Amino acid sequence: MGDHIREVPDHAAGVERLRLEFEPQRQDVRACRQAVADFARRVGADPSVVSLAVSEAASNVFFHAYREIECRPFTVSADVDGDRLIVAVADRGTGMRPNPDSAGLGLGLSIIGNVAESVEFDSSERGLTVTMRFELAD
């Protein structure tokens, strides 16, 4: 793994699970996307769809989560639950709020909503967690 990526210990035996921590930096967004795509492929989810959604969520951390506060690592978790892959991207930023100064097109959340089977946002002053669900292949 890269210099800025840390595997978060998880001791659930026999369970397909991924826990990683990343710095909110461009190269870590790419590393995050690749790590989750590899996991998706291993458990039978479409890696291109999963990596697109995760890339958008991680990019939002990089661009939006830490406005006006010190950057902190963000976490990515992926779990298999029956016939679904559940992926959560969680930051410790300022929560979901409009960014009128953003140079982006503002399509990231729409992309996530269109490619994931479902998506949930849990926002507070302690950060944002984006939880996405994807079907596993039969």
C-alpha cells in the first residue's frame, strides 16, 4: 500500500471486509478507488461501477470536507451483506453543505446516485458518511 494509506485492523474472522484509511490527497483518491475496485472484483461486484461511485465520494472529501478546518484522514469500509456490497466513505470534516466556491460541475452526488443501487448520506458537524450499496453477481 502507498505511504499515505493505512489498513484499519478488523478481526472479524471469515467475513469479506475491507477497512482502509487515507489522507485527503489526490493520489490517495486514486489509491482508494483502486483498492475498492480490487475488493469489488474479488467479491463479485462490478468494479467499474463501484470504483466510479467511490472515486466521486473520495473526491468530494478531497474538495469539500475540510474547508476552513485542518485536514484529517478519511476511512473507507466495504462489507458483503448477503447479495450486496456495502461501501462507506467517511470523513471527519464539516458535514455536507453547499460550496459556492467549488470549481466542479456539482455532478458527483448525482453520479453516485445513478450508479449505486442505493445511497445514504449521514451528515453532521463531525463529518459525512456516504454509504453505497451495489448488487453482487449471481
